[in-house]
Amino acid sequence: MLVIDGVVTHYGPIEALKGVSLEVRQGEIVTLIGANGAGKTTLLRTISGLIRPTHGRITYEGRDLFSMPPEQIVAAGVAHVPEGRRVFPLMSVAENLELGAFARRDPAGVREDMERVFRLFPRLAERKTQAAGTLSGGEQQMLAIGRALMARPRLLLLDEPSMGLAPVIVENIFQVIREINAAGTTILLVEQNAHMALATAHRGYVMETGRIVLSDSADRLLKNEAVRKAYLGG
Amino acid sequence: MGRAAPLSFVCAVAHLAGAYFSSRNRLRGQGGGGRLIWQQLINGLVTGSTYALIALGYTMVYGVLQLINFAHGEIYMAGAFAGLLLVTAAELPFLAALVLAMVIAACVGVVVEFVAYRPLRRSSRLAVLISAIGMSIFLQNLGLWIFGPSTRSFLPPFPVVSFEIGGLRTNTLHLLTLAVALAMMVGLQFLVARTKMGKAMRAVAQDREAAALMGISVNRTIAFTFAIGSALAAAAGVMVGMLFNAVTPTMGIMPGLKGFVAAVLGGIGHIPGAMLGGLVLGMIEVLGVALLSSQWRDAIAFAILILVLLYRPSGLLGKPAPEKV
Ligand SMILES: Nc1ncnc2c1ncn2[C@@H]1O[C@H](COP(=O)(O)OP(=O)(O)OP(=O)(O)O)[C@@H](O)[C@H]1O
Ligand SMILES: [Mg+2]
């Protein structure tokens, strides 16, 4: 579904991605783990068009994403839940969700999806009219995921959804991620919480300083000696 | 200063001014100073409403781009010329001329954004500021080249009738100016709060990248913001052109600065703040002129700018918090 081939991305003179290749197949949850500064966020931002890569190819459902602006990539069916949630702080929960559906032209479907988001996250339903900036961290993460779902994506990019959240909330969020996937959305999940991520995903990639250094099924990565040492605390 | 501060501030100034007038008039044995002050406040309200229209453009553009569009005064000037020519040369009815002048100015605003600001989207703020000043000077000189330096008369294409309400003199042109400004503000409020484009504007202002991830075209939203702000400035330009019966290529300089002061006074980036800032500035100005002399008119605006920047940089309505979360 998504094929990334030899992607190089620069921030000015800094080469943040040094030729990354990776594939996500229809229906999968694929996780990308790696230490701080490895380039995980940069890769997701490159996929969704927020930064232009300098080399390489990104194809999604056979279409070239390389030179598309972000709004076209969203319209093509790729939604991105950015690192740090990035909800619109001064807008209400409902307005944030409506913005997630900005590119859609089917009001009935949008209303249906809003109900679905409220079923997935009942906490959001109780806070419809509350300004997003006043939500707790966990609620903001739920809103960020719900907002992305409002685009009715076929591929969902998630950047560290567990960041800064209590274990119960993380548990809850990962449960929802599995439900979203079970309902047919393919997921590329970036995580620091390698244990949770590998327990949830089908396959995984390990990234170090701008390169993919390892890829395997999630089960085997969980048992891998090097991965255990570096990312699972021994 | 709290929420009620602007009102109480105006009241205090009005009170002082009222006292001054009464004492002066008592010496002359006339009385009726209170009425004079109210008369001045009406004039201030009319001027202030045009400042408010100009301030809205500054504040909306600042909201989406964190940029002070110093060419905004020239767009106001372009709008005034467009209105004048449409009324005199094209002999359009006033409302049609006003709307068309707004459309023309909106196009000028979009072109300015495209030429002077879009190529610098990723450059330093200093580069953008220099580009803005360059664009302002360019448009002034373009105006001088096309229209010449002389002042053109802009007589309202409708009869201006003076009358009194409750002992206060006003006329149909003043009332029309207030009505136009009010209609624009209500319309803008609706646009920003309710329409899809308004939501896109707010989203881009709050988080440009997150807005892009929603499928919002950031470039189109910014262009649209320039269009709306420029149209409002044109409406102000047309009204002021008639109020002073004068249109010149340099007419945008002072109102441009006043609009900027009004936007800062209200809280830059804050739409109701720009409306309030314009009205408050207009009223302080006339009161200041009444108390001191008309030579002080422009100095008052800049004194306000300096005071606001020193003591309350977030303005009357802006939250005294960091720019972004
Ligand atoms: N805007 C930027 N300008 C310059 N360099 C940047 C920028 N954003 C990221 N980088 C650099 O690119 C590299 C990769 O950063 P990135 O944010 O992609 O890492 P990450 O794997 O997501 O890390 P983390 O787990 O901490 O979120 C880092 O060395 C970082 O310093
Ligand atoms: Mg990251």
C-alpha cells in the first residue's frame, strides 16, 4: 500500500533521513521504533508532505506522493496524527473533529464518523464544547486520533501516541488502535514504547540515525537480543 | 488592566475632557460643555470605525502569518481610488462601486501576498519586513505615477443631509460610514465563526502544520485572508475619501499606521480586539485633540502605541500569554 524507497530528507545541511526504505501492506499495523533523534518523526512528516524529501520515492496505492502538497495527500487517504498531538487549542472538541473532515464533501458520512469517534472515545463526547487546549494530555491524544479518523483515512500515521500518558490511558489508546485496524485502516505506528508497539503490531522496523537497521515480524523483534537490549530494557 | 479597562479608560478621559470644556465654557459664560464632548465622541466613533476596518486587515494577516503587512495602507489607498473612479468615471451607483472597489482591493491584496510574501514563507522575519516596506513604497509610487500627486475630490454620489439627534449634529455620510463598518464587522464575525473558510483561517492561525494535515490548503487560506483584509481596508478608504472629500496616492500612510496602532491596542491577532482598538483609538484621538490641539492628533496615536507596547503588549483583549502553545 505504501512503499518508501531510498528516501533522503534534509533540514538545511543536516541529513535526517539517509536513504530509508520501508513498506506497509494493506491491513497491517507496522511499527517504527528507534531512539530519540533517529528520524522517525521526520519520516512521517516526509510521507504526509510537510517536508520535501531530497531523494527517493514514496508511492501510496500506486500514486507518487513525492511532490504532492499535504492537502492532496490527505485527500488521497493518508491521515497523520502528529507528534505532540497538535490539536487546535482555542477550538472546541467538535470543531477540531469537523476540521479533520475538512476535505470531505459528504455531510452525512461526516456525521456518522463523528458518532463513531464518540463511541471509540466516550470521554470526547462528554467534552464536545470544551476548548481543546483545556483537555488533559490523554484526552488531547484521543482528540488527535479522532480528528485524523474524521478524514476517513485508509492509512493512518501515528507519531508516539503514548508519549507522556499514564499506563491505563496508554492501554486504552492501544486498544483503540487495534480496533481501528480491525475495522480496516492500515496503520504505521511510530513509538518509543517499543514493548507496547511490538505487542500491537504485525511487523516492525528499527531505525537508528536516519537509517533502517532492522526489520522483521513483531514477534521476532520482541525476542531479538539486540532489540531487547536497546529498546526493551534488557 | 482587565476586561472592563478600555471602557473605563475612555470614560475617564471623557470625564476629564468634559470638565475641561465646562470650565472653559463657564469662563466664557456659555455652558453646554458636556454636549460638546459628546459631539466629539460621535466624530471619534466615525473615524474610529474606519480605523477598525483597517486594523482588521492587519490583525487577520498577523494571525495567519505573524507578519505586519506594511503595504496595507496602500491597499486602502488603492480601494479609495477604485471607489472614486467607479463613482465618477464609471458612474456606478454607490453600493455597487463600494463592493467593486472592495473586490479590486482584494485582488491587489492577493497579488501583494503572492509577489512580496509567499516567496519568503521560509525566510527570516526581517526579510519579510523589508519586503513589506518595499511593497508599500512601490505601491505609493505606482499610485503617484498613475494618478499624479494632486489631491482629487471625492464628493459623495448621494445627498449628504445634516441633522440633529438629541442636540448632536451629524449627517447621512457619518451614519452611512458607521453602518458600513458595522455591516462589515458583523459579516466578518459570521465568516470567521461559521464558514468553512473561516474555520480554515482560525486553524492556520493556531497551527499551520496541523491545519495542512487536516487537508486545508495553507496557501489558499493565506491568500483568502489577504483578500478579506484588503476588502475591508478598501471600504474604509472609500468612506474616508468621501468624509474628507480627498483622495491622494499618499493617503494610506497615516491611516495605515493608525490602523496598525489600533490592531496593537486591541491585541494583535485578535479580531474583536481590532474592532475595539479602532473605536477606542478614534475616540481618544478626538478627545486628545479637544484637550490639546489638533497638532497632537497623530502624536496621540503613537504615544498610545508606545504605551501599549511597554505596558501591555498583548493589547486590550489579547491574552497576556506567549504567542503559541
Ligand atoms: N526542524 C528541524 N530542523 C533541524 N533539524 C531537525 C528538525 N527537526 C528534526 N531535526 C533533526 O533531525 C533528526 C531526526 O529528528 P526526528 O524528530 O525525526 O527524530 P525522532 O526519531 O522523531 O525522535 P524522537 O523520538 O525524539 O521524537 C534529529 O537529529 C533532529 O535534531
Ligand atoms: Mg519524533
